[in-house]
Amino acid sequence: MADMGEFRDAVTAWAAGGPGDPAHELAARLSVRTVVLLEGPSDVAAVDALAASRGRDLADEGLCVLAMGGAMSVGRYASLLGPSGLGLRLTGLCDEREQPFYTRGWERAGAAPDGYFVCAADLEDELIRALGVPRVKELVCEEGDLRPLQTFLSQPAQQGRAAHQQLRRFLGTKKGRKIHYGRVLVEALAPDRVPAPLDDLFAALS
């Protein structure tokens, strides 16, 4: 039986220049109605973790959460999947500095202009602010990364930076760490502390 992972793979291959028929067929078979376009896998991990905490099975609801491999790809994905392509509803998250890519991509695809939600710096920054620096450091310690964090903070380049900026940089210093903490930080959130862009995204997915 086909699953949403197969649809994501088919869309990714299509965006890379492959055939579109598999994505068309899977979209119909799986009753896909909305695609959540995200920059990378750490954002997907955060969205999946929040869905799990709220008892939602996004795939079962016909919602596909898809990492594009960078914000500059949004125009391509939006054109393939949105009103001018597969006719699916589009939503997603982006960083403030990448908002122009999303705006142009949405316009060219004929998608609703208010269909995506903007993080001030990035989603990790939003999560660190929501939890607070002391709690994030506790989580880093609980995950066994205290020593790497201490080594990172001792580097001259980190001196003088705000603590939340240091933590944000630390999360991106090792392959897979951002993905891991995308889940960990979301799972540690109190229900009333979910950052506004992420909370607004889920409200739009209701």
C-alpha cells in the first residue's frame, strides 16, 4: 500500500526533473489535499513532533509535510503542487530573510498569499526563545551534549554573542543535530508556549 513517504519521494524526483505521473497518481490514491512546504528536515521533525503531541496523524488527514532542501526551491515546488500544478492547497513555514522567495513562489503558483507563516530568524530560534535559554541548556545536558556545548562556547567566535544566538549556532554544528533537537525542543514545550508561526500553521491545518 502506498504511503505519504512515497508521495514525498515522487514529488522530490519530479522537482529534480523526473516524471510527474507518479506524483499525480499517488496524490489521487492517498487523497492528498494540502502540502506543507518546509526548508529542511529539522523543520519537518518539529512539525511532526507537534502533530504527535496533539494526537494528529497528518498523513491520515491528507496533509503532506515536505522538506524542499532549501527555501530557494519553493517556487519550483509551489508551481508543481499548487493551483497551477496538482491543484493542492499550499502552506508552510519560512525564515524572515527568505520571505521574498515564498512570496514570489506563491504568486507564480496562484496560491493564497497568506498561506505561509514567517519565523523571525528561523524555527530553532523561535523554539529557543519559547523555552528559554536555561531550559534549552537543560535539554542539551539531558541529551548528552553538554561537553560538546561547553567546547563550542569556549571558541573565540562565540564570545560576546547572546546566549540564545550561541545555542542556535550550536544546533547547526553537527550533521543531524538540528533534526534531533527539532523534535526534542518541540516535545519540551508547554501547550501554551508553542511559537506563534508554528501554532498558526497548525491552526491553518485544522
